Amino acid sequence: MIALGNDHTGYELKKEIMNYLDSKGIEYKDFGCGDVTTSNYPDYAKAVGRAIQRKECEKGILVCGTGIGISIAANKMRGIRAALCHDCFSAEATRLHNDANILAMGARVIGVGHAVKIVETFLNTKFSGDERHINRINMLEED
Ligand code: RB5
């Protein structure tokens, strides 16, 4: 199950991502927002982050204008590793190395076609499971 969240700037791109997920039969839960009325990205980052913390969803996709604010907000949550990616190399690498559980993107930064390819790469890449990466990920949770 994939958790989706966005602010008003990410609403249109989220709909395209939903179309892609529908076409692949991938289940998702939409945590809003549901239109282009101005909204606050931390609300949606936290809703998606909580769904992952509670294991209601395995991964999340967050979209705001730049992807920056919404990824900063998500990364303040324990156990959340949100990767801001605007290219497929990074989307693949962050799954392999960081076991990122959220993909963040900026709807004002990239086009729909590229964004959907990044989603596909992120969702189709498994964590490498390498010990050195596990150790580093564990270090992220240390104060
Ligand atoms: C909203 O105008 C914009 O600030 C937001 O979508 C995001 O880009 C923040 O990082």
C-alpha cells in the first residue's frame, strides 16, 4: 500500500501518479490535499509519515512545489527516510542504499512523464540489504 500526500501545488501531479498506480494495479491511500486551494505541506507530510510509522503503508510519495518543504517535514519523523529525487538514478540509489520509504518530488521542478518514471523506478527497486547500508541507516536514528 502506497501513501500519497501533497500540498496544493502537487495536486495535479498526484492525479497523474494515481493514474499510473491505477494502470499498474498498485494500491494506494490518498492523504490529500484534494484540490488546488492553498494548503500547508507539513500536514500532508505528517499524515503520510504516520501511515508509514503505523505500518498502514509500506512507502509514500509526497509532492509539493519543490519537494523540499514536504521532504524536510517528513524527515523530522522517526523512521522516515524521505528522498527528494528528480532523476531516476537518485530514485534507484536511494532505494538501494538508503532504503528510502518516501519519494518526494517538486511539481514545479519536473514534468509529468519524468515524474512517473521516477515513481516507477522508486517502487520497483528493492533495498540492497548490504550490511554497510543497514549500519548507516541505523545510525540515522541515533540522537
Ligand atoms: C508553496 O507555495 C510552496 O512553498 C510549497 O509547495 C513547497 O515548494 C515548499 O517547499
